[in-house]
Amino acid sequence: MEKLDKDSYLKLSKWKRFVYKFKYFFLITIPRVFFKIEILDALSYLKLNRWQKLGYKIKYFYLIKIPRFFKNLGLKIWKGIKGFGLGVAHFFKNLFVTFKEGDKFTKLSYLFMGVGSFARGQILRGILFALMEIVFILYMILTGGYYLGKLNSLGLVQPLDADENLVANADNSFRILLYGVLTIFFIVAFIYTWYLNIKQNRINEQIKKDEKAIATTKDDLRAVVDQQFHRTLLALPTLGIIVFTLLPIVFMILVAFTNYDKNHNGISNALFGWVGFDNFGQLFSWSNGTNTFSATFGEILLWTLIWAFFATFTNYFLGLVVAMLINKKGIKLKKVWRTILVMSIAVPQFISLLYIKNIFAFDGIINDIIKFFGGQPVHFMDDQASPLMVRVTVILINIWIGIPYLMLVTTGILMNIPADLYESASIDGANVFQQYTKITLPYMLFVTGPYLLTSFTGNMNNFNVIYLLTGGAPHPQEMLKVNAGQTDLLITWLFKLTIDDSNYALGAVLGIIVFIIVAVISLIVYNILPSTKNEEAFQ
Amino acid sequence: MEKRSMGMAAKRRVANITTYVILVLISIIWIIPFIFLLLNAFDVGNPGLTGNVWPEKWGLGNFAYLFSAESNFLRWYFNTFIIALFACVGQTAMQFMMAYALSRFRFKLRKPMMNMMLVLGMFPGFLTMIVLYEVLSGLGMTGDSAVPGLILVNIASSGMGYYVAKGFLDTMPKSLDEAAEVDGATKFQVFYKVIMPLCKPIVIYTVLTSFMGPWGDFVFAAAIAKGAQGGMNVATGLNSWLDSSNIAGFYKYFCAGGVIVAIPVIILFLFLQKYYVEGVTGGAVKG
């Protein structure tokens, strides 16, 4: 917009002045206040008053730090892609060069794995390579090929025919997807082994040229407990993680793009198939007011974040206070106080949670006490309770559960705060509260920053507390349609959708969303956290 | 001057007394649910959920029921105990193998592996449940024979929880390994004879936490037992007594069962408290 000087402004009519002011405010004042930042040096920063400092910090955070973070992230991703591309090019170049320059055994190894190893006296390696090839070929012929071929459609022969009779040779979408994914994993592993087999030849040829000794089987066996010991150690845990975590997660990510639910269970009523992003559409179609999935999703997401925030910070600050009370100079029986609190960690959580749930029940003990004193019984956590009541109760009970743990965590750290910090503070006349806010809290936050982050994301996924205490109650009609309640977290809703409703596809979508939220929060916070940047602040 | 120091002492005394009052209140709040639970367990009056805390009639009938042939409690207890036993051996082994390799060795895939595990850990664990159910039912490890299945599930992916052990191993000086290797020890011997004996506190921590885990394991246990009484663990079994259809007849049994489950775990925990605290604080600082 055009900026006017004072004279031309005064010449304007009243209405035009108003319009000018209006435009000025939105186009110049607001951008100047919110979107522009002058980087201050330390001295001019210190001259600001408290509020200006805060404003400066906030602006600095979202105008400088966040864009810088995303810029770095972009650079990292670009580097990753570039590195991957170069790696692939390198891979093919290696294959080509090795083939061209290799002897006949090396060339044969391209087709028959292990030939090169046998020829050079590495019997054990030869046997393993050959075995891998045989197993792979057999697997692909016997089962792998079948599942891989059907992965595209997830099966064509429906389990029921037109008259609702069971078909004998029906497909099974679940198996096709699961074993299809497994087959892809196996193919990747096979290609890697095949490449390893070729690389071995190249390395051994080089060793021969240099007239050095090639590793014998005996050397290989020794390496298992010596040079290559880390591989020995990692083999079993990694295999377990791949089969029991990676494979199922890849499977479920894929399920998010199918219509796998109770009407398409893939085995006994109808096959399921690929549907693209339809399930995501169900959760995000805001325009459609009657779509209870999207409305419920919004409410549950909001409550999940609120819950995680309160559950984390109430526990943290109160746990810290309790730890400080017990650690206080002149307090005796420290061990007894600590043990009493710690006992509640030892009791399996389901017992304490289920018991507390019944204490707070409508005909439970708390209400009996209230009645004894002449009050009206209160609905704390059932379907007749108000949502606010349930939410507050749950957060309070969570304090009961979390404080002992936090007390343990913080006690050790509190003892490490150098005592002279407090001494010099009290000589300078700082009172207890000031010492808490200026020394204890900054120190604790600095040291336990990463812990706070993990407990925030942990609380987002705090299944036990919500599921065992409220089960999601209260359930208003609208939300009940999609089997949700007002204290459900994303994770408990996911559980109900998959286990109670067999709506696996939507559950998988929720799982992906939980993952994305957790990953984004962790990524941002880790990059901004002081303890990861400024490691020597308290040293 | 003297007067002023007297004032300080008095002030400190008041502060200490307030602190004691608060601590006593806190202790009461934390301990009272367990006392209620204990009282309910000895109440042989009405077996359902009643408002009164003080037993209508004292007796050991609830415990007698748990150990009688009528209830499946002993089966559940035994199931859980077996799972916990295997889990604490298996998980400790897996976690230390993973942690040791990541802490003491530098290899090409180290960083990618750690990042991969971090990313996998951000997915909610339930996502794996239906797949694991299918895989385990293919192996015949669900329903009434869920115990081996639960053991497998407990152990298989436990390598992902290597963080605390690695944090501890990271603090051990590299010179220990080097000295042993100069003397001709293989890496395996360094691991087994030099480092592991020094890891006693953190091994005990890992054993303790992995032993306690299965006692409270609810979600996976319920999914894999799928309602079959013979395959349940204590958490799923006792929870089934609190169903709206069962609670009127079983609530006091639940309380008695809770007491029986909690007591050994508490005793074990109190004995090994020192190690637990060490592990927890170490883990928190490392993040």
C-alpha cells in the first residue's frame, strides 16, 4: 500500500481516513509487530523490560528458530536423497566393474552364489551363500511367488459365492498381504546377500593380487567371537525386531490403504482390497458436518494433547516438590517416606488402577464418605458424569500414579545441584521461592529436558490409565456411533476400533497419525532443547 | 544477635513441622488405597462391590477360594510367573546384546540402526497386535496355550529397550577393553569376563523391570489369550472378575487376588530398590 504523509492524510475524507487506518493496521502494523524481527545484540537485549524480552524471545523462536529448523531439515532430507542416489549408482558401478575385471569364478558367482568362495577355499562362506540361494529359490517357487503375484489385488476369489456358501479355494487377503510383505523383506535380504557374495570376490581378488593370505574358515569362525562379535550380538535381537516389530508395522501401514474391516475380513465374509487414501479422507473430511469420524477425531486429538500436557507437567512439578520436601535438610526418616511412595510403583498398575476406579465408582467408598457427611453422591468417572469432572478426576489420579516415579527420578538429580549455588543465592538475599525458580527449576529442566519429552509422548500413549480407569467414559451419543468417548485418547480409540469393532483399516490410519504427531513433536523439541545444543551450561 | 538466631531456629522448626505434616498427609494418601484393598480382601461378608471399607465379617474365605479348584486363579498365577521368569532372562539377554554392540563397537550401520529403532518406537505398539495374533495362531500359541506365545512376544522385540543399559555401558572407560585385548582376550572374552561383571547393578535393574512387566501386562495378554481361561495371565483374569456381569459376585476375590499378586512383587522390589533407583535416574538423565 501507499504510505501517505501527514498533509495528504489530513486532506482525506473521514471515511477514507478510516479505510486508510484500517489498511495501515493490517498491512503495516501487524506485519511489523508479528512478522519482522530485528536481531538484537546482548546489550540491547538486556535493556528491554521483562515483557519486551519475552516478546523478543517468542518472536525469535518462531521467526528465526523454526524456519532455520525446517531449512536444516530440508537440507538433511536433500542430502539423504543425494546420498541414496549416489549409493545406488555406486552399487551398479561396483557390480559392473567387478564383473568386467573378475576371473571366471567371480563371473560364475553372479549366477551361482558361493562359487567364488569355494574356489578360494572359504568353504563355510561358500556353503552359506549357496544355502541362501537354494532356500530363496525354493521359497519363491513354493509360496513366495504366489503371494507376491496376488499382492496387487489382495486376492480375487471371494470366500462366499452368490448363495453365501463357502468357496473351497478362496483367497485370503490377510495372508496374501502378510506373506507378500514377508516375501519382499526376503527379496531385499537376498539381494543384499547376493551383493555381499560378489563383494567378497572383489575383495579376495585384491588380496590375492597383493599376495596376502585369504581368510580361512577357521579365521571366519574366530571372527564370530572377535572382530565381528558385534554382528553375533546383534543377529538375534535384530531378527526379533524385524519379525515382531518391523514386519507388523509395515503390514499395518499398508492396511491403512485397504478396506480391511469387519465386513471385509479377508477370510470368511469378503476379501479386502486397496482403496488408496479413502480412510484418511474419512478422518479429515471437515466439510461434511455429519461425518462423526472427523468430528470425533478432532475432539479426541485435542483432549489427547491437553491430557499429555497436564499429565506431564503436573507430575513433574509436584514430583519435584515432593522430592525436595523429602530431601530438605533436617527432615528425618527420609528412607521411610521414599519407601512408602515407591511401594505404589511396585504394585502392578492394573491392580491399583482397577481398585481406584472402584473407589471412585458411584457406589464406591468416596461417595460413601460424602454421604456420611451428608453430601450428595457424585458421578466421578462413569457415563453420567460431566466430561470436565471425568477429565479432572483422571488427571488427579494420574498425579497419584506418577509422583512416586518422578520423585525417584528427580531425587538423584537434585542431590547433584552444587550446594554453593544455593549458598551464594541466600547470601544475596534470595528467598526459598526465588531459589526454586532461579536455580532448582532451570537446572532440573536443563538436565531432564529429554526425559520430559519422552514422558510427554509417553503420556499421549498412556493406554493403561485411561482404559482401565474410565474406558473412555462419558460416551455421548454422537461419539458412541464410532465407539469413542470423551476421555478416550487416540491410542485407546485405536484399540477400541481395532479390537472391539474390527475396523482395522481406520485403526491403522490412527496409528499412523499418532506416529506422525509423536515424531514431529520429538523432532522439533529435540532440535530446540537447550541440553542438546548447549551442553556445558551447568558444567 | 542471639535473639535473632533464636528466631531463625524457631522459624526452621516451624518449617520442618509443616514439612512433616505434609509428608504424613502424602503418605496417607499413597498408602490408603492399599489398606482399603487389604481390608476388602479379608471381608467374607458380601462378595460384591460394597461401600463399606471395614469388613462386615473377617475371614480368610476369599483367599481359600483363590486356591481352591473352583477358580482359575492358580493357573493364571502360574502362567504369569512362567512368563515373567522367561521374560526376565530373555529380555535382559536381548537388551544387553543390543546395548553392548551399540555402545562398544563402531560399525557402519550403527547410527541408521539406532535411528530406525527410535522411529519404530514411535509407532503405537498395538499396531503389531493383530499381526502377531495371526502369526502366533499359525504357530498354535494362542487361546489356552497362550503362554509360549506371550513369552515370545515379550522377548522378541525387547532389544529395542536398550537405552538404559547402553547409557550405563557408555560410562565405562574404553581402557578396560583395550587392556584386556592387549592381553590377548577376544572381544567375546572382554564382554563376558571384563565388562559384564561390572554391570551388576544395571543387570539387576533390567531383570527386575522385566520380571515386573508381565504382572501388569494387560493388552497383549488379553488379545493373545482371547478369552480362553487357561491362557490368561493374572491381569486379564482378575480384570474379567470386574466385568459388569461378574463384579457382584467376585469383587472381594479380586481384592484378595490383588493382594496375592502384589505382595511378592513388592517384597522383591523393596529388596532391590537401590538398583531400581539407579537405573531410573540414569535413564532419565540420558533421555
